[in-house]
Amino acid sequence: MSSAFASLWAEIAPIGLTDNGYLRFALTEPERVLRDWFRNQADRRDMTVTEDGNGNLFAWRGEPWADGVVLTGSHFDSVPHGGGYDGPLGIVSAFLAVDRLPAGRNVAVAAFCEEEGGRFGVPCLGSRLLTGAIDPSHAARLCDRDGVSFEEALGYRPAGPRRLRFKAAVELHIEQGRALDVPVGVASAIWPHGRWRFDFRGDADHAGTTRMADRRDPMLTYAYMVLAANKEARLAGAHATIGRVAVEPNATNAIPSLVRGWLDARAADESTLETLVEAIVKRATDRAGRDGIAVSVEPESVTAEVAFDTALASRVSELLGDAPILPTGAGHDAGVLSAHVPTAMLFVRNPTGVSHSPAEHATDDDCEAGVEALATVLLELT
Ligand code: GLV
Ligand code: MN
Ligand code: MN
């Protein structure tokens, strides 16, 4: 007989699954199917569902937006061709943990919108809007790769912040590194991180007829920037990734006019991150000058370091039999909430540490242990 976790998990596992991981972009069809599933789960538990005007769904036990509710949940959206656990594990586990709570314990389960920034470019967009960390008119105008704005996808103009009266928040998430070797851990901090868009502009021309010496090819400057970012990050003990690139005109037989690359940079502290990004920008700019290429750099989102409430993290760890407390380089809605609500995070072991990949995985037994841990914590906090 399958466990409570395995049977609920099986309900959502096929949604958005392709032959190469998941496509669950925010507010697209698979994510809307997951939202319907969320409403249905709430109905089954007599929980009231509200949308907060920013695309975030909440299922409430007790009166919506009342004082002193404990918030849990996570997000449904995935990176392109990602795994199934990053996000949805926290929502499925939340409903199962609610099932274990006695009546009268007021909790809310959240499904935050566009956590990955995979569609509109800014991660944790829903929680940023809810907490006032992003201007709603700026968020409304963010566009996906087909030119559809966030406002159009949402169907209304985002409302922006609400006064949050949650007593505490706890997000359960699959661990995304190799640092957790027991089923459940507790978060201490999130590395500061951000996204910077680099535009390299040169001259489009014929690949066959333009002499090598006559070219202004932005691909070369871009390639140099990628190598420089990797080297600078290694020297700083930080992380730098260029995982997304766009080329115009994107033709095999044309020298590009534009190469646009997105730098994702993260470090254990803010001054290391700042120094790292400055070094990468300087090396790209110097090289662009030598190559005759115009370069511009635009920060698309920058997230400060998050230190979770230390007393709460210790209390949660103790409740869970001295669960390990560890930092992460991954961003989370819990990090955004933590500036407004006492917040904790639980991590469920990921045997390989692989994430943002179809190979992401956690065992059913560890996920069950995660549900148990979340229920224990919610019971205590409510
Ligand atoms: C979210 O998963 C991020 O850290 O990019
Ligand atoms: Mn993620
Ligand atoms: Mn996530």
C-alpha cells in the first residue's frame, strides 16, 4: 500500500512532465492545472482559498487573513526542464501536515507565484509583491519571452503589499546541495544573489565574406565574459553562472549583432558578491573596449543576504531531535517573507544534491519524514 505522501504526490507528478523534466512556468496551463488541484485539496479540507491580488494562492484553516495564523507552503512553478520537487514538495507536504494537526490550529498553505523567475525574469515575484519588495507597476510590465506581460498573464494589475499578520512562516523545500546527509535539516541563511543582463553589441555581417580582421563580433566578447566570470567566482569562493543566452540574428552564417547573456552570481556575503560582480563587469567592459564592442549591464534582480531567525531555527532543530542547521545558495519565498514574519525553512534530503534538473530527486521515505517534521513544527508554532 502506498504511503499518504506517495499517493498525493502521484496526483501531481504527471502535470507538466515532458520527456526532459518539467515545464511548469507560472500562469501557464500546467501551473493552472496545479492551482486547480490546490483549490481542490483545500476544498477537501474545508479550507477557504483566496488569491492575494498578486497571483499567490492561500488556503486557510480558520478565517482568511486573521491574526496569528502560521503560514506554510511553497511554489508550483519550475525552471525550464527542471525537477518536480523544487517547490511542489513544500505544497504537497503542507497539505499532508495540515491533516495531522488537531482542529483549531489555524494555518494557511500558500502557493506563491513565479518563484523561479523562469517566465518573467524576477524570482520570488509573488512574495516580493506581497511584501512590497517590488513596485507593482514595474512587476506588471515584466514580459516573458513571447512578450506577454505579467499583468496580461495574471489577468489583472498586481495589487502590491498587504499587511501581514502571520505569527510565523515555515517553508519545506527539497535540499539543493550535497550538504544534508539526514532526512531533514533546518535553514540558517540564504546567500545574497542576483541576476545581471549583459548586452554585447557589434555588427551583423556575412560569415563567409567578412575578413576576420574586419569583424566586430560580440560573441567573442561574450565568450570572454563567461570565462572571466567562472575564474573570478572560483577566486572569490563564490558562484557565477551564465545559463541563458540570446543571440541576434541567431543565424549560422551571420556574425551576430547582439549577444545577451544573463549572469547569476551568488556568494556567502554581500561584499564578496559585490566585489565579484564588479570584477566581472570590469573585465567584460575592458575586453569590449579592446574588441570594439558596446556593452551594457542591467541588474534585473538583486536579493540581499537572508539570515533566518536564529532562535526559531534552533527551536525547530531541537524539536526535530537536533536536526542539522545549514545555509543554502538557493533563493526562496521564505527568504523574502523573513524580513516581515518570523520564518524558518525545513530541507528534505536530496541524495545527489542535483536540482534545477530532471535528475532532482528525494525518496518517499525522506519526504514522509519531511511531512512529519513539518507537522511537528506547525503543531508547536500554532
Ligand atoms: C531558486 O531556485 C533560485 O535560487 O534560483
Ligand atoms: Mn528553484
Ligand atoms: Mn524552490
